[in-house]
Amino acid sequence: MATEAPHSWRDSYKGMSSDNIKGLVLALSSSFFIGASFIVKKKGLKKAGTSGVRAGIGGYSYLLEPLWWVGMITMIVGEIANFAAYAFAPAILVTPLGALSIIISAVLAHIILNEKLHIFGVLGCALCVVGSTTIVLHAPPERAIESVREVWDLATEPGFLFYAALVLTAVFILIFHYIPQYGQTHIMVYIGVCSLVGSLSVMSVKALGIALKLTFSGMNQLVYPQTWVFTFVVITCVITQMNYLNKALDTFNTAVVSPIYYVMFTSLTILASVIMFKDWDRQNPTQIVTQMCGFVTILSGTFLLHKTKDMGDGLCTSPSMRSAKHTDEEDGFGEGIPLKRQDLLRS
């Protein structure tokens, strides 16, 4: 009996597949570049806002700012790595690792943007790492797909079509009803659009990534119209995401935007992946529960990063001291207070 237990354990846990390892490495690289891009783009948006109309109120002067383009190129590099990661590993593995970009973003914001990181923020970073590790170790193997038409069949099943219809309805309501009224005061409006559209873009990115991977391996998928439909969806969704993410970054504090966007985007992407690719069908209940525990751990870490962002080194605890501290920051951008409203308060 004593010798059977180790053997049984080895049978139940076979380690990560080679494709999952490739996806993991690409996802980690992506997190570094994307985390850094948030800070560089924020600097560019601030600089552009001093001489033109801010992105948060409909301006596009940041397109003439070189620093913003450096951030955009950095983000593109990260997104390419992320794109490749989805071709090798399931979304339930790749997407939660975006928490590492939050850590990088928070640390660089502390150094470059003077957005202080409290000791509990450091604990939040540690929780993100622990949660990410838990998810990586219990991620499901990638689904074996031999043609982009198989992905199309999954995307056109009633369950995913219903999810996509709900997402598009919510996006149109947010864009045409809530953004004109609440875009400058409620962070969830901009991020809601980015996250909802993002969940569809990830599914299309994964489909396109699989098509390209199969094409490079000798099975040409470019001859199928489904490949080009997925390409069109990716382009449309990414443009929409970038537009509203720029508005969110220009209107609200980076350390607030990053974790909230991560939580909403990751949650919706995991939901979409479970519906479309049926990731949990290839796992037992223990693995699913462990993954969810890892995800909750990451959410706890991002919550700590968000709630302790304005505590600095722990000395500024009163509201008046926190207010004074924000006034002294580089451009005086307070957490959670839209820039437009701050301008009105100062005038």
C-alpha cells in the first residue's frame, strides 16, 4: 500500500505539456512588455494633454506624441507574444498570467510616476505570483485542433452565440447610453467596454493563432474564409479596446485602471473560454477548484494593490495627508478622481 500511493500520484499529475510550457514562456514575456507599456503610454498621454485635448474628453493629440508611440510599440510587442501564447496554451492558463503585468505596472508606477506602493501592495504582488503559480501548475492541456473549421464549429454553437449576443448588447448600451453621461466620472464604464470586447477578441485571437500555427506546420488554413472572419473580428475588437483603454488611462489613475481592467477582462475571458473551448471538460473537479482558488488569490492581490495604492510608505493614513500627497504627485492626479473634475476643483 505504501508503494502504491506515489505511483498513483504520478499517474494523476503528469506535468505540463510542451505546448503549455511554450505558452507559459510567451505569456511571461508578454506580461513584462505590457506592464511597462502602461507606464510609458501614461507618460505620453500626460505630456500630450498639456498641449492638446486629452484623450479622456475625446482628443487625439497623443497620436503626435513620440513617447506614446514608444508605449504603443512596447504594448504591440507584448500583445504579439500574448497572441502566440494563445496558439499553444488554453486561455485559462494564459489570461490569468496578465496579473504579472500588474505587478510590473505597479512597481514602475512607483518609480516613474511617483504612485507610491504600500507594504500591503507588495503583499498584493506576492499574492498575484502565488495565484499565477497555482493556475499554471493545474492548467488543462491544450485542446487538439486540426483545422480552423473546428474552431468555427465551436464558435457557432448555441452557448457561445448566446454569450456573444449578450456581450455585444451590453457594449452598445455602454457606448451609446452610459459613456456620454458617466464616462468622465465612473471608471467601470470605459473598462466595461474594454473587458467585454476583450473576451471576444481573445477567442478570435486564439482561433487565428491556431490557424497560423497549423499553416506554418504545413496545413494551410488561409484558404478557409473562417480564418479571415476571425481576423476581421480581432482587428475590430482590438481597435475598440485600445480606444477606450486610452480614455480610461487618461481619465483615471494607472494603478486603478490596471487591476480593475485585469479582473474584469480575465473573468470574462475565462468564462468565454469555458463556454467556447470547454476547458473544464478535460479536468476533474479538484483541478477546477484549485484553479479557481488560484484565481481568487490573484484577485485578492489586485484588490490589495488597488486599495493600498494611495497609502505610500504607510505614514500617510489620514484623508488630509493622502490628499496632500496626491497634490504633490507629478501632475497632481489623484486616485479615482477624474482629471476633468480635478481641473474644475483647482480652478
